[in-house]
Amino acid sequence: MNDNFVESRIHSTGNGIQGSTLVAALNSKVPDTQLVDTLYLTVLSRHPTATELQTALVPLATNPNHNQAAEDLFWALFNKVDFVFNY
């Protein structure tokens, strides 16, 4: 979960396809709902449920450091049971 490989992929300045996905989404200034949807599709290959979407939007709206909130969500998705057992 906290391996350097994973850590380097979740940062908004990270390398690899995942880092590029987050960088592209943040740079394009997409609405938070689209950002959450993009991250779910990238990591879990599915759209978030209504509950997951609402839960993910709260820190994105309330954290003054929007990029950090997005990185936290990205990390959480990689450590979600769906990802760990399916991928």
C-alpha cells in the first residue's frame, strides 16, 4: 500500500499512466464529479455508485489543497478491496 512504486504513481506529478491520468484530469480543470468518475474508471474499471460519488466529493470540495485530496482518493481506490482482489 505504501510501496514507493504505488506512491510514485498516485501523485499529481507522478510517472506512468495513472499519474498521467490524474495530471490530465487536474490540468483540464474538469468538474469534481467528472474527476471522481475518471479515477474510478482508471483504477476499478467502473463508475462510482451514487454513495461512493457523494463520499468522494466531500474532501474534494472541503480540502483547500485540491490536488492532495485527489491524490488521497486515487490512493484509496488502489487500496480498495475491489482493486486488491480483482486486479
